Amino acid sequence: MTRSLFSLALLGSTLLAGCTVGPNYTAPKLAVPPAFAERQLAPAPGAQVDPARWWSAFGDPQLDSLVDRALKDSPDIAIAASRVRQARLQEVSARAVGKPTLDAAGNVSHIEFSKNAGLASIAQAFSGGGGGSGTGSGTGAGSSTGFALPGSGITTFSAGFDASWELDLFGGGRRGVEAAGARVEAAEWTRRDAAVTLAAEVAQAYFALRLDQEQIAVIQSELVSQQRSLDIAGNIARVGLVPSIDVTRQRGSITSTQARLEPIRADVRVRIHALGILLGVEPETLDGELTRPGVPLVALPVVPAGLPSDLLRRRPDVRAAERQLAASTADIGVAVADLYPKFNLTGIAQLLSTSLATLVAGNSVQLTGTSAVQFPLLDWGRRKATIGIRKEDREQAYLQYRTTVLGALRDVEDPLARLDAERARNAALQRAVADAQATARSVEAQYRTGFVTQTSLLDAQVSVLTAREQLAASNGQLRQDTAALFKAIGGGWEEPVRNPTG
């Protein structure tokens, strides 16, 4: 029997490498345009932007600190890392399929026979004793020879190993390993995508906060100008050059401007709370750190958008979708393998004795070997339906991959278009601010001498405030769109450092 089992195992091992059912995976090749349609700015000579740490190109140490802390402590990153570890454990489990298993077992059993039992009952008890009961030593007549009479007891000792092997002749286990490995890679890319998303969210929340603070600074500086105009109106009214109503109007204008501050201040608090949550801390933790405005932001960095084909390599969500497609393809092979026979080998090696003193002895060795085959005959279409389900899973994974690629292309084209338009708008707004300020200074000088009415002065002040607020909003929008473009190209993750010897 041992020779037969060995021959069957050798035959199974020979067939293992040559028969793997199910489709082999080939990465899809999607057609992408040779270049982005929207215009890109050329980077300045010598300018280098590291996509892995793109936020540092804004030159704001506060932003650098916030992003770094978020990538370290955010619960979203911790969840993604946990899913990677989980996928790796599932791969370990998948690799165990189709390999022999070995278990150690020990057993002590005792039977106390009824005094009213006949010898036939005792013989029946002995007949099933090969796996752990059997002849033993105990009380009663004939106990030393393994024979017991009614009213006596039998104790049996056994220790040994059980080995079993389900031969993976048709590759279902190997396809399972392929699927698990692809899902580990997908989880890795998903973790990197979480880092990309988080870095962009922190940057955009920070830029929104700084915009609010810049708006507050603009309003407060205009309040200083309006207060000066109020002083001028009061002085002129005292000498009778303008009516006292001008003072009231100017005071009302100041009050209206002050009223615009409170909603923005509340929004500042909301932005700080949002940043706290992104960093994985209590909402109010960053109050002292972010309440005061930060350093002025330097010129915007130029994003190296590259080519559309680069997205297929750089974007973590695209890579994750491709790996999910590979896993779904391998799942089909796992389901197809269930249509074929399953072969099992089982062997048991035991030391079996009626006494502990003779348990470890050559005469106590007992060997058992079995082989089995299971062939599916009738399951009312369940296995074939499972194969169909897996094929639909693969089709959905392919469509998801295609959708992700198309979405990635759009994610780049949209901020490129917005940036191009906003740059032109920003330049116009800078000129508008300069013109409004020059006009306001001229009108104020004319108002001092009585050549214009206060209405003209108030209109000029409103124009300056509006132009400066619009310019601040445009600056904020440029920063937001730049961060969105860095996210769109897949910036915010680094290749892991690999051991050159491993």
C-alpha cells in the first residue's frame, strides 16, 4: 500500500506543473491619447518638483508639517495599511492550498465494560480500536494480554502523526495563489492612493484656510482705509464743507464691512477643525497652531503633468484597478478547477500500545494509508453558475479599470483647463486692483477739496475691497487647482526602498 501511495503521489507531482485550468491573465492595453489636449506650462530651467513630495514645492513649512503628520497618523492611512496586512495573510492562506498537512495527535482511552455484557459486545468494542481504542492494560482477567472479560476495564495509549494531501492536479490552488497575490498588490496600490488623496485633501483644506485668513486681512486693511475716510469726513463736516450726513454714511459703510468678517472667522474655525480630523487628532488641537496667518505663499510650482501614458504607471488607483482585474481573472480558474476530480492521499503513523512502558517500541507501530478520488456528477448547475459569476466579476473589473483610466485622464485635463483660465483671470485682477487703488486715492484727494461727493468715495472704496477679495480668491483657486493637478498625476507616494541583496 505504501508503494502505491508513493507512486500516486509521484504521478500527481508530475502533473502539477502541466495542468492549470482557467484563463491566463494578460494586462489590458487601453488606447490613450499621445498628449493632453489642454495647454501645459513649461517648467523654469533648473526647476525640479518631486511628485512624491509635491506639497514642499509651495515653500510653506506649515503645510509640509501638516501633510507629513497626516501621512503618519491619519486613521485612513492606518486602515489602508491594515488592509494590506490582511491581504498578505490571505495570500499565506492561499499558498497552503494543495500542499500536504501534518498533524500530531496523542490519545488515552479507557473502557469499563458492563458486567452484564457478553463477549460479543467486547469483541465489537475491539473491532473499532485501530484508531485509538484497541487492546490495552487494565483491571480484570487477561488484562496483560489485551483480553478483557465483562466487568473489567481496558486502557489504550496512542501517539502518532496524521498526514493528508489534496493534489492540486488542475491548478485551482495555484490560481487561488495568483488571485491572492494580485489582491495584495491591489491593496498596496490602494494604500498609496489613500496617501495621494490624503495629501491633496490636507493641502486643499490648508489653502482654503489661508484664503479665509487672507480675506480677513484684506477686509481689515480696508477698514483702516475707511476709518481714515471717516476721520476726514468728520474734520470736513466740522468746518462746514460737507453735511454731517457724510459722517453717518461713512460710519454705516464701516459697519457693513465689519459685518463681513464674522462669517469668514467662523469658516476659519471650521477649516481648522477639518484639518485636525485629517491629521487624526481632536478638532480643536490645531487652534493655536493655525489661528494666526502663516507665511506668505511663494509663486505657484509648475506641475510636470507628463504624458497620458504615464498615468497608467503613476496613478495608484489605476494600478489597483488593474491588479483587481488580474485577481478576478485568476478567480475564474479557481472555479473551473471545481469541475474536475479531486484526489486525496491520507496517511496515519501511530504508536499504539496497551502500556506506556511499551508504547515507544517497534512492535507498537501501526500504519494506515488511504487514497480517495471525488468526481462531481450532479450539482444542478451550481459549479457552472459559479464560473459564470466569476466571469462577470472579471468583466466588471475590466470595466472598472477602463473607467478608472478615463477618469484619470479627465482628472488631469480639468485642472489644466482651469489653471490656464485662472492664470489669465488672475493677471487681469492684479491690474484691476492696481487701478481701483489708484482711483480710490484720487477720489479721496478730490473729496478732501470738495470736488466730488461722498458717494463717489464710497463707490471707490467698495471697488477696491471687491477687487482685492476677488484677487485673493483667484490666488486661492490657483493653489487649489495646482494641488488637484498634483493629485491627478498620482503625486504623493514614493516607491518602497528595496533591498538590493533580496
